[in-house]
Amino acid sequence: MSPASGHSAAPETVHAADPDSGVRFAAVGSPFFGIMLASMAVVLILSNIGASKGVAFGPIVTDGGFFLFPLAYILGDVISEVYGFKVARKAIFTTFALSVFASLCYWVVIALPGFDDEYGAAKQSALEGALGPVPQIVLASLLAFLAGQTINSWILVRMKARTGEKSLWARLMGSAGAGEFVDTLIFCSIAASVIGIADLGSFVNYVVVGFVYKTLVEFLFVPITSLAINWVKKREPSYGVPGRAAAAAANAA
């Protein structure tokens, strides 16, 4: 309280440490969480469509969503680090609800009667070929991303409970390896037949390449992810303010 003005002085920083645990989180209230949630949903929906196409770079086998999917995990890292595990879990379920809704929309569009001329038949065939396999891809993503992202978020938040604001790079890299392995194994096991992978050698190639690629992308993006996390933290009015010990503990649970 300023004795001259009678008004509370504006704090120089809102990044005060939680006096009980040293763990800081932000409340969901600013526009940042909504923007990240919407971005994660769009990335996942687009990667589900791209994943229906098998892609081969010489001996390397992957799918058409390979360049998009890691972005969903990076966004998940930002949400987990800034808002905590419970908020991240809600973001995961919301993202998949929207992905399932998109898949149902594809099914309705394909089922609707189209023009019966040559152009209409070609259009229908193209839609069925591009969007027809997506429901199985969504199922694969639902199980894989739910398991992988939950493990990723849980490990990141538990590591933060031990280190506080220190060693962000270690949290990002340590959680990424475990999450991406579980995600890749589950997804590839369900989706391989949809994109045309039938033999064991191609399947192993698909799993190994997918895991190594996604993990390397996350590792390479650690500096950018760290910058994004710190940028959001500095602009979240509620991040680390005094008196948030109970909320921080609840988010980390």
C-alpha cells in the first residue's frame, strides 16, 4: 500500500514462487489457453487426415501427417508446464472430442447422395479414398495420443514438482521420450493396415522411424518450446502469483 496515494502499488513481477512447493502454474482465464487448445485440435485433425496416406522416402516409411503431429505434443508441453496436469488432461479430451466430431462429419459428407454424373462419381471416390479411413486413424490417435500425451504431461509436471522452475529443458526432453514411444507404438499398431503397411519389416520400420523422428523433432524444438513457454509465463497475469499454493497443488495432481 502506498502511503502517499492510498492505492496498492503494482507488483514488478507476477512470477513469485509458491511458498509451499516452489511449483508455479497459471489459472485458465486469459486468451492464451484457448488459442493453444484450438491450435492443438486443428493440428491433430489435420494430422489424422494426413496419416491416412502412406509416405516413403526411399527405405524410410512414414505417413502424411509426420510433419504436423509433433506440433500437438509441443503445444501439450506448453499447456502442461504453464497450467498443470489437470488442465492438460482436459485439453487432451477436448481435442479428441473435436477430432471425433470431425470424423463423424466426414462420414456424413461421404454418406450424403451426390451427383450421379462422371464428375460427381469421381468426387465421391476421391472423398472416400481420402477421408474414408480416417475413423480408424482417429481411433488409433485417440488411444495413442491419450496414453502418450497423458504420460508426457504427467512426467513433465512431476519433474516440475521436484525442480520448480529450474531444468525446463530436462523436463521437456525427459517427458518427450516416454510419451512419444507409447504414442508411436499404439498408433502404428492400429493404423498400419489402414495406410497399407502389411509386413513385419515395414511395420518395424514405421514404428522406429516414427518414434525417432517425433522424439528428435521435440528435442530440436526444445529451445523454441522453452521460449514459447517463457513467453506465455511472462504474459499470464496469474502465473506464480502469491497465494496460489493450493491451485498449483491441484493442477499438479
